[in-house]
Amino acid sequence: MLDIMLPGEDGISILKRLKADARTADIPVIMATAKGNEYDKVIGLDLGADDYLAKPFGMMEMASRVRAVLRRSGRAAEKPQLIRVGGLEMDLNEHSVTADGIRVQLTLKEFELLHTFMTNPGRAFTREQLLSSVWCEDFMGETRTVDVHVGTLRQKLGGCGKYIRTVRGVGYRLEV
């Protein structure tokens, strides 16, 4: 449950941040707010809210909507836990990676970086987007951190390392 009108930071910006981060994008969100006009509802739903409750609302309606959202999100949890792109295979249950059938030992950040690429094959990411996604928005280091991790990741992946392509002037993408 997320209210739009919160002290310090509004619920819309929190929702945007949740949905932009691969680690929290699947968390179901119900907007519960006094802003009940059609425009506010459309904004909330278009930004990724799973439902929208305008105050005042009854507790039975809220409980029913929560159960419905949880039922729908249960289907998302049934997603395959194996991701395959070219010769790369990532098992999310085991937190393991194989490259051309050979198991590869990755650090947590390397795993998260590869996960970002493998769940978005062909998409070009800027270094800033990768920092935000893998290292979180409050990371205070330099974008060079991404370059170093990509270089190490390419080495560890052996022949599959060539899938991680440099996009000149932009950043990186996974391309098979």
C-alpha cells in the first residue's frame, strides 16, 4: 500500500523508483490516496501500480483488492527461474551461471549486472543506468566502476563474454 501524499517524498516518485529497479519491479503496489480523480488514477496505474484505491474506502474493499493483487502477483512468481541467452544460462534459484556449459563463479554485483543484461537482451544501457540498477541510486562512486566490472565479467564468461558489447558513446548491451 502506497500513498501519493507522503511527507518528504511523494508516492509517485517512490513508485517510479520501485518499478525502475529490477530487484523491486515485481513488488505489487496498491495506491491508497485521497487523490481520486481520473487523472491521478491513470498516472498511478500507467506508472506501474497494480491497483488504485481512492480514500475514503471500506476495509472490506481494501482487503479484497489486496487479495486480488496478491493472487495476480502469484502468477508472476511462477516465472521460470532459468534465463537462457545464447550460450549463457542463469539459474535464479541456485544463483548460478554457466557459459557454454561451464559453471562460472561470479560476485554478487557481477551476477546482478549479468542478470540486468540477460533480462533485457539487445537493450543498450548507459553506465548511469547500470549503476542505478545494480549498485542502487545512492552509489557515490564513478561510472568507471561499471567498466571494470564489465571487463571482469567478460573474462569470466570466456567465449560468451563477446555477447556483452560496448555501445560507443552510450554504454553496454547484451547481443547474441
